Amino acid sequence: MIFEYTLNTAREDFINITAQTGEAITKSTIKEGTALVYCPHTTAGITINENADPDVVRDMLFGLAKTFPPRPEFRHAEGNSAAHLKASAIGSSVTLIIKNGKPLLGTWQGIYFCEFDGPRNRKFFVKMLAG
Ligand code: ZN
């Protein structure tokens, strides 16, 4: 069972997709197991991080921009190599434990779709894995 969701993103953003992921798990009717949340893009990613203080997302985007700035040495003609680096650093998926039909997340954790080269129309998938 694979669930697909679409997003319209800003230039750079972390979009909280915890609700959509929880909805997919509920629809699957799986009570215990694991779920994969996957992003099929090369300049976007998926991560789990704090969902309480919005300054955490702001600081993560700031830190990634400082760590992976655009560089004149980059050759990729599309001009978005910094976004490709950020996407690989973040990763393209997370695996969740499903307990009692819900993702097992810490109090302060949320699941984020991370855009590094928007605005674009993006998608992500949630795939339940057996038991
Ligand atoms: Zn590119």
C-alpha cells in the first residue's frame, strides 16, 4: 500500500507533513509495523526534527545555507548544486515505527518535507512495511 501526496513549495522551506503521514498510516489500518516516508526529488529531502519552536527550522535552513553555499567552482549547469548537496545531507527518506496505529514520535518531533530549490510542485510517498 503506497500513499502519494503533493505539495506546492516555497523557495526554501521545511513543510510539516506529520498530519498527512499520520493520515496515511490510519488509512492503511496497520496498527504495528514500520512506514517509509520517501521523497523522489534530488533537491528536496525528508527529515524528523523539532516541531515546537519555528526558530529551529529557521536555524536549520540558516545552518544549511552556511554549510553549503553556492560556489563559483560548481559545474552543474542548472546552477543548483547547493540544493543537491543539502538534499543529500538531509536524505530522501525516514523510517517510522508504527505503534497503536500511529507514528511513534517524540513529544517535540515532527516529520518535514525539506525544499531546497523551489518553488515547485513536489510529491512524497508513504509506504507501509509489514509487521
Ligand atoms: Zn540540478
